Amino acid sequence: MSDVVSLHVPENASTKNMMGAEELALMKPGSLLINAARGTVVDIPALCDALKRKHLAGGGYRRLPDGACNQQRSI
């Protein structure tokens, strides 16, 4: 399993929320998610939940919507 998953995909109907709760749960515990794509590629509430539960160690995000995850420092 990977320690880091990095997303580089276009924003379209087939990539919207392609990383949801189910996909995030499949990631290695303690891993990192880097989203260099548009924000709609990741289900933000699912990402916040994975971070709060400490399933993911953190991540990098191009730009989070205002108020997402209460702007957690781990993102």
C-alpha cells in the first residue's frame, strides 16, 4: 500500500467525488492524500472525517472551500 496518494485528474462528471468515504477507508492508515486537482474530486466531509478519526495523517489540498474541516492544520 502507498504512503502517499496524489490526485492529478481533470474536473468532470466522472471524477466528481472520486475519492469518497469508501475510497479513503481503503487507504493505508497514517497515509497522506495530496489533491493537486480541483476540489470536487474529493468528498470534503469524508476527508474531514478521515482526518478527525486519524485514519489519514494529513494531506495537501490546492484550495479547500471556506470552513472545510474548520481549516484543520493537517490539510
